[in-house]
Amino acid sequence: MKLWLKLLLAGSLALNLAVAGIAAGAAWRFSGKDKHWRRPPDIGAMIFRELDPDTRRALRQEAGGRHGSFYKRRHAEGAAVVIALRSDPFDSESLLALMRAQADARQHFHTKVQEAWVRKLEGMTPRERAALADRLEERLQWRGKAKQHRGPGAD
């Protein structure tokens, strides 16, 4: 057998094994078994979803600040970090101050979400709060299933 034919067959075998490995890995990953590697859902996100759409929209607008939207602000924050990384000479103190300001803005947003959620809870009956606790507990147990249960204020 000629050398080029042996190389072609070896390459074909390697490609077939790679495709089979990818298929087997995907089948294992999405099989629904052995999900211990997935982290539980973020409690902050679950709380945010429980708020009514108008409250969520207002919180996002407030979080957007001068950028007009939360998403534009996040993009601007990322761009500012990239600019700071490319600066010459590098100013580590400026970058640290920038990152602290970003962390403070995120903390302010989280605090506002928590305050809005607790105000919502104050108007609930004990039965309504128990039902909410059951929904949150159920979501925590589902740990990363593809189709997440969403509460009444879901996007």
C-alpha cells in the first residue's frame, strides 16, 4: 500500500474518532444524568424574576445611569477596562479605581433589587410567601435543567 494512502486512511480514522468523541460527549452532557457539575441557580436572579415587569424595567433603567440602559452601561464598563489595559504607561491605580466603581454600581443595583423584593414580600400573606418559598426551593432543586421554571414576573 502506498504511503499517501496509509496517511489518508489514518487521517480518516482520526477524523471519525474525533466526531464520535464529540457526539458521545454531547450525548453525555445533555443526557440529564450526572448533573452534579452544574451550579445551582443564582438567588439574585431568582429574586429579580419574581418582581413585576415594571419594577424590573425601572431597576434596569436606574442601573443604566447616564448610559441609558443597564446593557449599555455593562458594555461601557467592559470597554473602559479594555482601554485601561491598553494604556501606556499602565496605571494600575486607575484600573483598580475603575473596577471598584463598577463593583459599587453592581452592589447598588443588587441592594435595590433586594429592597424591592422585600417590599413585595411585606404585602404578601403567609400563604403567598410559603408558595413563593416552595417555588424558589423547587428551582434550587432543578439545578440547571434546560427549561427553567419561571415565576409570575418572568421575562
